[in-house]
Amino acid sequence: MNCLYKVVADKTPYVSIQEITRKFSIGPTRFGHPCFYSPEDIKLANFTIKHGEQITFNSVEEVNGMMAVNCGVVRNNQSHSFTFPLSQEGKFYECEDDQIYTLKEIAEWKIPKCRNRIVKLSNTLHTWDSSNPLPENFDGCLILTPVYEVQAVMKFRKDIVHILSDLDVEVKDITDCYDINSFLQPLSLEDVFERTSKEFPMVAEIMEGPSGSQKPYNLLNTGKEIVIYKKYQATRVLASEIRSDSPKRHFLIPMSYKGKFKRRPREFPTAYDLEIARSEKEQLHVVATKAFDSPHKELFSVSVGDQFLVQQCQTSEVLYEGRKKLIDVLACEQILSDTYKKVLLPMYMEGGFVEVIHDKKQYQLSEICKEFHLPFNVKVSVRDLSVEEDVLAAVPGLQFEEEITDSYLLISSASSPVESWEIPVYRLNISVHLLSKDVQTIVPPVTKTTVEEISEEQYYMVRRYENQTLHPPPRPPKKPATPAPKPGFAVPKQGFSDVLQAPKVRYHTLSLNLLQS
């Protein structure tokens, strides 16, 4: 199902640290840090964990000859690290989780062993169609129960065999009788990416791959041999189709895209958004699409059709409930028939404005990213002639939302390495096995990139992973009791592993039960 979910914290406590380590995956990936709290204070040798305090489990390792869990708490904006021995007992409850997840992520990381998981549908991506098994406008909870399967390889077969876990068969362990190296070792793209750079280039055969006739997907059909030259991070521009109804189409555009763009007007719901979009490069010219009556005589009342040149943010004194107050305002010039009039708009003003474009220049993608702040509205004016079909050319309008960094492998056909292609590591479900063949040419042929159209679910995942700690600027207050916050984004730095790593793939399906109120 093409949906996103919020996890409901399990109300049943865990009675020891060892039980938690047995039932949760704890490790270096972004999902491998479960959080718990204790209803009672826990006294350690040199540290006391307060009741209700969130404890993050980071890793399991050997400490002084005993297995222990590295944990941490944040107190007064300071991180404190400590270890729990696996023998530590007590009641530990799951903390509430405000993140959103796909079904695949929940199945692989968020369902403790031997337990079910209750989830709630997220409104972020709640589009219903006839293929959706849930009732339309469903707003309840779901009980997720994993149904496992075993994926196996046979000695004289190259494909992956799927074995249901409820088959009534007897198995015998004959590991000691066979050379494990004589069996194929299936690897996901994530597994390949985790290999050291010294191991590249390598030759691999596709065991399971996507179906498709367009490049590069025709290189990834089952049975094809490919050369994997290297792994690296590459920049993409995340873009969405401009349309009022949903669903919108979403794209990841490589910086090598050779088409050209013309600007399209942006829309701004508040004066605050005008201040954010203002730049030193050019003066922002807008037309009001919604009227606004100012409650203060010192500030301007806006009518539909009024035109403004945005100047700067400043403070102004207004009379509020009989007392003078300082508030943030946006200084503008109203464009009249033959002159300009200086006016002040309250920053908390909720109106509506549309940009007036005077710039007729055609831009390359790299020029837009260098000269303008994103988000930025465009349309394709000259299609990319280096590709057979430019999917962006048919889209009436695009909004460039942000630049992202993603993980890619550079591949080519092993039989005819005329050109090499970038393939995304975390959005292709491919299994390969490595071949002990020498790579004929270490230098990859000319590199080709494609515009990647991604699903609505992948779009939210890309934005979440890129900006897990990014919050939009707060709206200023509607009452001028306190000055509005200074506009701008605060982007805390993220660790390398938090942005780039994805969970190791484990395979299981889910059965869904509706949870009655």
C-alpha cells in the first residue's frame, strides 16, 4: 500500500535490557536507535537516570568482558552517555515516536520479535484509490502482524527461491557437509555500497531485477552481467509538478540535465513569505490576490490587484489596546499609475500574493541553484536533446524544492560497455551476486544520467531523510504582543550515517487487521 504510518508505542513493558536487545535491532543505521523510558529512577555507578527520561539505545558491544548496551540521554541540551549490562532488570516502556514510516521500514525495523505492532495512518500521504484495502477516509489504527518467508539459493540455480514460513516440512542442517562458497551469495545494492572503495570495480550478475526496456533498467534484467565501477554521493534537485489538485508528480533531476528553464510566478500566502523570498539580486514584484484590512492606522490595508515592490523587514510602532507596541513589518513600495507610495505591511498579515516575472532569460539548472534561493518555480523552455524522451518537457510547471545528496553506483553492461549509468542505491530492489571476472577497463565509459520520477511515498522519504531535523520557519504571531521571529531556516548538522545509511534488507510480508475502537 502506498501509505505512510505513525507507530503507536507499545504499552507492554520490557522487563530487562537483554529482552530489548533480543527483540529490537540496535545498530548504526537511522532506525537502529530505539528509545525507552523507566517509570522509576535508575541509579548507575556515576549517573542517575530520572524516571520518564528518554533513553536512546545506540549499540551493543563487549565492555570489560561482558556484553552491554551503549545508551544516552539528553538533559538540559547536553548529551550523557552510559552503558547498561544486559542483566539490568526493571520496567522499560517504549517512547512515543513522531516519525513517519513506510510499511517496509516498519516490517524491517519497528516490529519487535514475537510482538505485533499497532500503527496509525499518517495524513501526510493519505490518498485513497480502488486498490487500497482500507475503507475510504479510514482514520483508525491497524495491527500489523509479520508473515515471514525464507529466501534461499540452491546449489545449481542462479535465481532466488522464496519459501513460505508455514510450510510443514522437516529440515536438516548440512552446513558442515558443504562448502558454503559453492553457493551464490545474493547481495542487495545496499550491501554492494557498503563495500570498501578498494573493492571496486567489480563484475556482478543480476539475480532479481526490475523489468523495463528503457536505459538503464534494461541493463538490470535478471541474468544480465554488469560492471560496477564505483560508489559515490551525487547531487539531485528535488522537483514537484505545480498543480492545485493531487497527486503531483515528483522528480529527482541530475545537475547534468541539459535542458533550459524559464521562470514561473511564485505564490506567497503571507507577508512573512515575501520577506523569506526577498533577495539582493533583484527586487521582488508582487500583486495582491486577497484583500486585507489593517487593524492599525499606521499600517496599510491591501486591496485585490494592488502591486508592491518588496523592500525590507523593519520594526514599526503601532497603537495596540491603548498602548504603543513595536512590531515587525514589511516595508514595500506600492506601484501607482505614475508614482510609488511607501507602505508598511504587518508581518503577520495573511493575504495572498503572486510574483510578477520580468526576467525572460533561459537558465541552466546549475545557474538556478547558484543564483536563486529554493523553492523556485520554472517550466522547461528547451528540452534536453541528449535523451530520447525528456519527461520534464511535458510538465506545465515545476517547483524546485531543494538540493539533496543521494547514494549511487556507477554501472555499465559487461558485454558492451559503451556508456555508464548512475543507479540509486536505496530506490531499486535488486539482488546481485559477484563474479570472479576481471574488469576489462577500469576507467568507466562516458557517464549518462536520467531524470528519475519517484512515487509520492519515495518523495516523502527523500525529504524526511534529507531534512530530519529541519523545521520550517515559525509563523509570526497574529497579535503584535511580541515581535515576530526573524525569518530564516536553522539547519542543524547531521551525522554522516544518519543521512546516508539505510536499513539492511530483511524479507517478510505483513497481514493487516483493523483495530476496532
